[in-house]
Amino acid sequence: MKKAFFTVLLVFLWGVVATSCVPQATDEELNQMCENLVKLRGKIELKPADALVTKIETDFADKKKRLGERQERDLKNWDDELAAKLKELEEKEAKAKEEDKGKKKKKKKGKKDEAEEEEDFAAQKKKLEEDYASRKEATKKKYAEELKKIGPEKDKAVADAKKKAGEAVGKKKEAVDKCVADAKKEGVFQEVAQCRIKATSTDQYWNVCR
């Protein structure tokens, strides 16, 4: 009986000694493994503020460029439409002059009628040009207003991105600090910590690194 008791006692003491010889993880190792755990969980989007701002500036520069291209396209469409209508009017005018020549031979139309006709075509041409000039001005005004909004929109997006990045850093620190506190209570050994630092999945982190 005494022999069995001493055997159990020796095994227990050996376990205590063996355990005490295994080094505990350092604070730095605990911090590294906890940072890895936060990363593996992927619940906190950790993007540097500078990277977010650069993307926003690029996006808004592209938006400004696209607006400029759309304005040029719309203005060109008005010019093309005006040119087509003026050409149509010129063809009508040329046709009317040809008809006038035939009527002149028959002495059915006087110079007064011809002058009135020319004035009418000139008035139509002027009206067309004024109409399309007005349309182009309205188009320029519309795009100017849209371009004017880009600055404030970009500033707001940049401010929101910086705020989001700052909040993410705070959430990460909070999560890492909690993980470290729990690990210290658990008493994580150095070997386990090193395994968790290198873990590539949460399953490996918890189930393999034990």
C-alpha cells in the first residue's frame, strides 16, 4: 500500500517538475498570437487610413474625368444635331432658290418675295443657333453643378474613411487585449504560443496548437 502511495506521489511530483520546466509564453509572444487570432477571425477590417484615402482620391479623380468626358460627348451631340439641322435648312433654301429661278423665268415672283424668303431662312438659322447655344449652356451648367459637388463629397468620404480606420484600430486593440488577458489566465506555454503565432486558420489555432 505504501509502495503504491509513493509511486503516485513520485508521478505527481515528476509532473509538477516537468511542467515547471516548460517556459511560459512571453508578453510579446502572447500579443503576437492574439494579433494573429484577430486577423484569422476577419471580423475587423484593418486597412490603413492612407490606403483608404488614396483609393478615395483615385475614385473621385476618375469620377471627375468621366464627368468631363460625358460633358464633351453631350456638347458634341448638340453640335452634331445643330449641324444636321442647319444642313437640312440649307438644302431647303437651295431648293427654294432653284424653284425661284423657274418662277422668275415665268415672271411670277418678284425681288421682294425673294428677299422675304431669304430673311425667313436667315431667321430660322438664327433661331436654331440660339436654341442650341441655349441647350449647350444648360448642359455646361448641369455638369458644373455636378463637378462642384465632387469636392465636398470627397472630403466627407475621406473623413469617414479616417474615422472608420481609427475605430478599427481601437476595436483591434480591445480584442487583442482581451485575448492576452484570457491567455494569461489560461497559462499559455511558449510552444503553444509559437504554434498559434504561425497558425493559418482558427481551427489550427484552437485545436492543433494546444
